Amino acid sequence: MKKVELCKLEDLEPGTVRRFDVGKLPLVVVRLPDGRIRAMRDRCSHYGARLSLGKLQPKVVGDEVGERRFAEDGEVVLRCPWHGYEFDVDTGRCIADPMHQSVRTYRILVEDDTVFLDR
Amino acid sequence: MSATAPAHAGDAGTQARTLVIDTDVHENMASKMDLLPHMDDYWRHYMTTYQFDRAPNTPSAWPYAAMLTTRGRAEWTAEDGTIGRTVDQIREHLFDGEGVTHALLNGQFYPSMMTGNYEFAKALARAYNDWQRDNWLEQDERLYGSVQIVAHDVEEAVREIDRVAEHPRVVQVFLPLVHDRQYGEPKYHPIYEAAVRNDLVVAFHHLNYTQTLLGYPRYWLEWHTMCAPSAGMNQLMSLIANGVFDKFPTLKAVILETGVGWLNWFMWRADAQYKELRMEVPWVKRLPSEHVRDNVRLSTQPMGDTTPEHFASLVEMTDTAGVFMFSSDYPHFDADSLNVYDRLPEDLRRRLMYENALETYPRLAGLAR
């Protein structure tokens, strides 16, 4: 496996959504509110929008009509800036259509306060 | 009975005042975002995600519709949050960015939707037509325009069409898709006659005032799914059933932003019904599907309704390759880029990109080479 340095950990505040171009790979890296870091291809599976222009948002859940709340476990989604598709930051799958819409995810390593893409 | 007002800090040194109680005073927010600190997490999230700060400051019967014109694609949104405000933006985003060569401007200001003060509506329509000419058409020869009218006053509408059509790059008369008027009715026919006389098409587009069969449903999801295509279908059926295309066989009606998937169903359904009920409308001389192929055009956005492969199949089923025309819906968040059409067969793609538009809009004919 090859490690590609992306940035210093201090350059990724919680809540940050940031694009990196790793060779020909467009990568969007997000730092979740709890500090974890996730990465996926910076190209929406719908029409190819840059997910790095989107927003990290709490996942909205609910069961009864009129019931809306944020997921109790603090789960967040990356929302596409074009049509609003919500992507699970762990799996890369679209919340509304997980079988047909997904974005490839990548492993991130943090060593010595440095963030690496693990290819 | 009389009473005096209790002492107030601001009244220092003045005499006691008799009570005066004002029962109607209006405080105002700077914007609805002033309410965020007083809302729970979800509604703060909802307000900021859908950018309610840019919508009118009053809650209305259709709160979600108030926001539908305010969200642009991220790359097309200026730093101040505005979208589609300048010719330079269209040059940068559409002509240079997307590869579009010519743009037909439909605006987002349809005075024909107004249900009162028609004198004001007409003044607004005239002013908008002149504003569009001066600020857009005269600034770039790649831009083409519309005639906004107020359909309730057909005589005035016809005069306005004749006036504005003097500009060579005005290509269409514009009517909003609404739920409370039937545009096929004979009283509107002079509008179509004026369009044909001036080599203009008639274009239809929904906006905030367009309701669904259920009025304004509970959720924006419902409205955004059903409103435009259902309004388009209903007005199209009105045009057909009232003999508009029989009376004006060269008229083209362009229905905008309703998607593409509904047309096949409509043609099959309308044909079946016409065969059963023709006696009621003997002035309709042709099958509805024949009128659709000859007189009706649909803009393609949102193509997300279907895949390119499915779309090509739909077109083949009903021989409607000549009906559809590319549209982006710039600068809105759910616009289509040209890459959406990459997987179409080349001949169908070419028809969508320009051939059908050249055949449809008489005033674009000069662009053909």
C-alpha cells in the first residue's frame, strides 16, 4: 500500500469538507464533528458534481409523518451541492438510493498529526 | 373613565400622560434567519439548507414554493448569494463553462400569474419586456427573449406581442403554467394568432403560483414532483381539446421544465380518449398524438427522470425524436449539464442540441448552416 500525504491534521478542523487532487484522483476529505476523517471520490454518482462543494450535515431520520430528528448516533451525510443527494460518509452510498447511487470511498491514515491517503 | 400611564424611564421630567393603547403595530425581522436562535435543531437545519434567508419574509400558504427560485448550482452562485443576475454570468457559466452557444431567456417574472390589479400586471409586463431587451438582448447577440403578457386582457396582450416582437431576437410569447385558467379556451386564441403572425412560439413554464390537483400539498417533495408535469399535461390537453392546433396548424407550443417521461403516457391516453369522445369535440381533426408531434415541443430538463437509454426507448416508442429540445434550467440547483446527454445516440443528441430548436423557433432559422 502506498501512503500519500494530504495535509496536517490541524488543517482539517471538524466539519471541514476539502478537495485534494491526488494525481488523477479527485478526492473529497471530510472531518466529522467527532474528529474522524473520511474520504471519497469527489464526483457525485448522479451528474458528476463536486461533492467538495457540498455540505457535511447531520442525517435526518424519522418514522411517523411529521417526525424529523437528527440521528441519535451523530451520523452525518455529505450532501451534493447540485441536487442534494445525501451520501453516507462511511459507505459512500446515497441514503435515498443505496443500491444504485454510490461513490467510492478511500482509507485515510493519520500518523504523527499528518493525514494520509492509503492507496 | 380615564387613567394615566405608569411612569416610564423615558418619560423623565414630563407630565403624566393619559393612556393611549395602540392595538396594531408591526415589528419586522431583518430576515427570517433572525428566528434561528429560537428554533430547534431540525428547523435551523431546514432553514439554512434551503436558504430561507433569500425567500420573502412572510410565511405564506406555500412556504416551500417561496424558496424554489433562490437556490442555484454552487458553481453558479455569486458571493453575495445571487444567481443569474448578469450577462457576464451567463457568458462565464453557460457559454464558456457549459458549451452552450445560444440561450433563450425565460426569466422568472410572470405578471400573467397575478390575480389582481391587472393594470399593474400589464405595466409590469411592459416594463419587464423593455428591461429584458435593454439589459440582456442588447448586451449579447447570443441571447434571445420572450414577450411577457397578461393573458386576462387579451387585446392588450396582442398589442404587447406586436410591439415587443419588433425586436428580431424575441422568439416566443410567454405564459405561466397555472391551475386556474384553461389556456385552450377560445378567448385566448387571439394570443396564438398574434404569435403565429409574428413568427413566435408560445412557451409555458410553471412558477410559485402553479398548484397541483391537491393545491399546495403538504411537502415540497410532492409539489416539485407533480406540479410542473401535471400542469403541463392539463394545459396541453386544453390546447388540443379546444382546437388550438387545428385552428393554428403552424403554431408551436413549447412546454418547459416538465421533464420527459410523461409524454408517452399522455399521447397514448389522449389518443384513446379522443377515439371514444371525438363527437364532443368535432373541431379537433387529428389524433392528439399527431398534434403533439407537429405542434408541441418539450424542453428536456430535468432529464434525471430517466436514463439516456430509457429516454431513447421512449422516443422510439412514440416517434417523438422531433419533440424534445435541450434545456439546462440555468442557474438553478437542479439544472442539467450537457454531459447528461452523452450516452444518447448521436442523431438523437444532435436533434436535442439544436436541430429541433431550429425547426421549432422560426426566428432561430438564421442560425442554421
